[in-house]
Amino acid sequence: MKAVCLLSGGVDSATALAVARRDGFETYALSFDYNQRHSIELEAARRIARHLGARDHKILKIDLRAFGGSALTADLDVPKARRRDEIETGIPITYVPARNTVFLSLALAWAEVLGAFDIFIGVNAVDYSGYPDCRPEFIQAFERVANLATRAGVEHPPGTQGFTIHTPLIRLTKGGIIRLGIELGVDFSLSHSCYDPAGAKACGLCDSCLIRRAGFAEAGVEDPVEYVR
Amino acid sequence: MKAVCLLSGGVDSATALAVARRDGFETYALSFDYNQRHSIELEAARRIARHLGARDHKILKIDLRAFGGSALTADLDVPKARRRDEIETGIPITYVPARNTVFLSLALAWAEVLGAFDIFIGVNAVDYSGYPDCRPEFIQAFERVANLATRAGVEHPPGTQGFTIHTPLIRLTKGGIIRLGIELGVDFSLSHSCYDPAGAKACGLCDSCLIRRAGFAEAGVEDPVEYVR
């Protein structure tokens, strides 16, 4: 069976892709060049798709900078060295408007063409950045859209259940995700999480770096990625 | 108040944009260059956005041809001269997988950045081509996604109701849409409907041309567009 797996190049999506593989899916990885500040993550996505044996990997261009509204897609500063309680309060400036809705829609389009009914996304509602489109109720609502929006949802072949949006990480801590990834053979030295990298090095201080580092500490594993600070 | 209006350049989206203007919205028109066979419709979208006084008009590029799966985005023939009962049975090959989900997601992204809570889409569930993503239950499900997916949906300012997806044409016949458009001052000579145009001329025989011509006949109005046949 085929599954479309959203792949950013970070720890979570790499682990979600590894779960899809473990569960016996032939994986089709999908990444987006959305003109993000940290487009270096696309190199990581390419490495990880290859490393985890994705059957195909597409990088689709959509210029979300045309809309702006986020520190990742406009000339706004990425917040640095925030305290844990600051990270966990409210929706940060790195939130990209409707990003997961856009990404899931395009995953759905590809899935329908491939004849796949399974979509994997590495969202997480525990150690996350307060993004609304990482919550279980959003995922459920999108799954309903998927089954109403498409030919496959309307005419789905006998024996199929329509589309399922898989969120294997949604209830795990970041440390738990890292442990699961390592168990499934993910080489995290290939991954990239930083929102504001300097060359190939991670800044070490943006929310994404802070959450990642705390996750590796929790997992009791050394983070193989190089940090500026 | 601001509204994002999906604008293809055809009769329906032009009329929906005119309704948004009539209802007092400052309109932000959004079109997509998705590498469609009939990309000439983007010229029509530009003319109509100007004609109907849109405050801004963006044409966003996303290459849906990367996925294929439709006569509009792959090298498949557009069906011609089908009978009405053929048009009304099943989902045709011109269906573009998940297109309205993708378009609404991107409209949502722009709306959130603009601080708009209203999105207009000219879908129609009467004289339509059997596309699943034109049905009211799809629109309702997407509205729910919009309000769960976004900062605006979660933290929406007091006095706002969250996002509304407006479908002012959903219960109208094609003739009714054309009459409404004319009432609202839409100049349909600027519009383009054909899936398979020859230069600036419409083919006259694809499903979209056939539905359009029947609509003008029903409205008792001459279609100002030039047809090959």
C-alpha cells in the first residue's frame, strides 16, 4: 500500500516517515519549497527520503512569501533564547498561516493521483510550538474534508475506508519521538530543524533548536547536529 | 471588511466576486497558475479583477502538473460534445484532484495574513460538472478546518465569528448565475470558461463550454464570447 508522507527534513517528519515504512507502506515523500527562510531543510529532506527508502520524493514550489505574515516567510526576526514558558504561551511569529492545511491539501492531491489513501504527517501536540494546525481536532476535521473533497473519497473502492491522516507522533514528547526514530533506524545527523541557520549550522537558540535540544537531552542521546551556540 | 475571492476568470467566480463587492467587502482576488491547459483563463482573471474593482489580485504559481491525474493538468484529451446526461454522470477526467481544497487552503493563508474572515468561492451544485469539491457538505467541512487550523480561528478577535466560506452561487442554475452577474454589472465578454481554447477562442464543445452556452440560452442572453464551433 502507498502512503504520502509530508517531509520537512526535521526530526518529526523523518520519524513519521520511518513509522510509515515500519507499517509496511510504500512511501511517497512530499516536501515544499515555500520560499522559507530555512530552505536548507530541503537538502535534509532529500537526504532523509533517500536514507529511509522513499519510493519517490517530490519538492513542490509554492511561494508562501507572496502572503508573508510569518518570521519564516517575511522579513521578521526569528525569536531567540525564549524561556520554555514563553515558547508554550500563545502562537509564535514563526507560525506560517494555514501551512499544514496547505501542505495536507497538496498531499491529498498527490495521494488521489497515486491511488493512496494514507497520508502521514509528523505533527505533535505535546512538545510543539503552539501552532493551531498541530492539534488532533484540526487533523480530524481535515480528514473529513479529504473524504468529501475527492473522487477517491466519494467513489472509494470496496474494501477501502477512504482517507486516513496518520499522526503517529501526536501524543509523544520530543524525547519519545527521538527514541522512536532511533529505534526505527533514523540517522538524525541527516536532519535539520533550525529556523535561522548560519550556513549548514543550526543557530541553537530559536524555538525549534531549543525544543530539539531539550528532546535529545530527554532521550539521553547526543544530538549529532552542529550548533553555532 | 476584507474578503478573499477565488477568481478563475470564468462566469461563476466573476459573479461571486461581484456579489462580494455588492455585499460591501473590499475584495482581494486570488487566482492560480497551476500549469493548467487553459492558462489563458488567467488573462480573463486579470481583466475581471480590474473590472470589478478588486483591491488586490494575486496569481500564485503551484505546479499541479507535478501530480497530473486530470485532463487539465496532464496530457489527456478533454472530452468533447458530451450529452447532458453524460456530463451529469460521475466525475469527469477534467476533475483536478483536490483542487478546491488546495485553492481554499491558500485563500485561507492569505485571509489570515490580511485579517480577513470571509472567503468567496463560486462553486455551484446545480449546473456543475460533478466535481465532489463543489458540494455544500465539502464547503461546511472546510469551514470547520479553517476555524481549527489558524491563529485567527483560535484567537479570533471579539465580535468576529471566525471564518466564513461564502458560496453565493451554490443553489443557482447556470442561467440564474448569469442573470445575477448581469444584474451586478459583470461584463461577461471579459470572462473565459473553455478548458481547451484555440488561441483566444473557446472550443464550444468541452463540458465547460457546453454548460456555459446552455446557461446563456437559459438566461435568454447572448454569450459575448467567440467560439470555434
